[in-house]
Amino acid sequence: MSQEQKKIEVRINKTDDPESKLKAELGRLSEDESKEALQLAVNAENCGGVDQVDRIAKALVRLSKPHWRLVLWIGWNGLESVPESVWELANLEELGLNNNKLKTLSPAIAKLTKLRRLWIGWNPFEGFPEAVCKLEQLEALFVYGCRLSVLPSSFASLRNLLELHLGDNAFEQFPEVICELRSLRKLWMNGNKLSSLPQSFANLRELRELDVSNNRFKEFPQVVCELLNLECLSLDNNQLSELPLAITKLVGLKSLNLSGNSFTSFPLFVGDLPQLSTFSSSGWFNLLVSISLSCSQLVQAILFRVPKVASQMTICSTSSNSVERLLDCLPSLEEASAARSRTRGLDFWFEDCTILDCSSSFSTLPLTCPFSSLVECRGRLEEAD
């Protein structure tokens, strides 16, 4: 079994001499250790400004070995430009430039041919820095809070990108150039002004995680239902009023967040998602479902048809930490019955239920539903007409 790669972390402050600090830390390595592959991570955030950052980068150029992997964090330093010495760190794999005063980035960033992860958020860029598009080996890009509204066509060059974070910007239209990044697995565009997604969004077939919360969607973006590998979907704090039946195509979906929308009824077909284990829906529904704890074991009182994961279902709907949690959920009996025509029926909703409270939602519930596991009922169960 191969040993875990050695990692050295060094914090450099305003009053430190960078070369002395690095020599002291690296001096603890044996001769054999220095010959092995290792990661050297230098945290120089808020270290005193551009001159100190320059000294740090030059010290790293002198002291680091060609086979070492470098990580450098130089955010919160008031940088208006990045010292040229940073671009000489040929082994740099991760670079953090968050929270500076950068308006652009030098084309010299293209020298960082091993860079895999880049953070440039919370800078006053005049537009997306196109020099970044030269980093074709980049796998993760974090560009939060930069007031961006468009991306250049050259963004398509980032074909190896796996993670893209563009939250808290000013996008009103989804940048279609993103749809050319077919290896993308995680996309965060929360906190923008989006109201729709283009049909080309379906090209992102490898997408596993999508966050478009805190946008302006009034209709559920149907194209999302074409992403059959999707596992986590966040659409909370939009203006959605209904969910399409097509969402049941997302058979791998494990986490669904729909809190803070304008739904008027509960789509029973969500229960047909076989892998769903986390469902956040605060402020939506009307049925009390109790989750009882006995001898540290969870007694199933789950409303979903999720055969393999029902006992691990997490329901985030209220702030209650008590044994009983309110999930405002099922609509009136009339709505539930009507749902039979477009789902597999109520039987799949109640067969594993052990505790049911129907006292506030409806006065009768059809006994045709198989309550084989029911141990407690609050309210009335009557034969339906």
C-alpha cells in the first residue's frame, strides 16, 4: 500500500522573513524526505501587501524542489496586480487570489502550466480575465462575487474543468459557453439573476451537482431533467410554483433543495426518486410526519417510496430539534387522489409509515392505502366513498 503524500503547511505573516521561515520549516525534512514528492502549502493571506508577497514567491522559487507540488494563498493583501515572481512558480498547482483589488490578470499566468485549482473571487474585475482561459489544464475555478455578467468565447478552452463556481455575480442570461465544458461535474451559479437555462445545457451530461439557488426562476428549468447523472440539485429561494413530472427521470438524485419557493401543493411524484436521501422544503407543505427515536434507532415514519435509503432520509423543513418534526407536506385528499392518474398511487407513500397524523390536513383517508406498518394514528381513518 502506497504511503500518503507528505504535506507541509507554512503560515507567513507580516513580520516574518519569508526565506528564514521557509528554511526553518523545510529544514526539518530528512534528506530522503526532501527527495520524495510532497505538497508545500504556503498561507500568506493578509501577509502585508505586494512587497511581502513578492519576497515569498522569490523565496519559493529558490527553495522548492522541481518534484514538489506547491500551493499558495495570497488573498486579502490589497493587490492591484500580482507580482511577476508568482508566475515563475512552475510547480504551482493551487493559487488563491481572493479578496484583492485586481481588475485584470497578466497573460503571464499562462506560465503556470501545472495549475489545477484557482480562486479569484471578490475582486473588482472589469470583465472576466481572459488570461485564465489559457490555463487549459485547470480543473476547478472559483470566481465568486466579481459582478460578472458575461463570459468570453475563449472560456470554452477550459475543457478539463470539473468544478465551476460563479455564485454572487450579475448574470441575467446563462453563459452558453459553459455548455461546451462537457467534463463539468459541479456548477454553482447561486446568487445571480437567472430566469432560464438554454437547451444546450443538456450537453453537461457529466454534471453531478447544480446550484442555481437565489435566482429568478419562475418555471422549473425542464432541461435539468435531461441530466441523468445529477446527484445534488439546489433551486431554493426562487419563484417556482410547480415541479414537472419529468424530474422523476433523475433517478440518481440524492439531495434536493426547494425551500423558499412559491409552491401551492406537494408533487407526490417526488417520492418516486429512488436515491433521494436529503430533501429540504421548508415553508411548503401541510402534513405532520413524526420521526420517533427509540433506543437510538430510527423508527420509519417516512413519507417517501425510497426502498434502500428510507431509514436515512433527512427532512429539513422546520427549525424544530424535538423528536417530532413538522413537515408541512401532503395536500388535501382531493389533490392526493387526483395524483393517482400521474403517479404510481398513494400506496407507495404509506406502506412503510409507522406514525401518521392526518388531524389537520384532511378528515378521511382511504383505507385502500396499505398501512401495514402503522403503529400510531392521530386523527381519523375512515373508509372512503
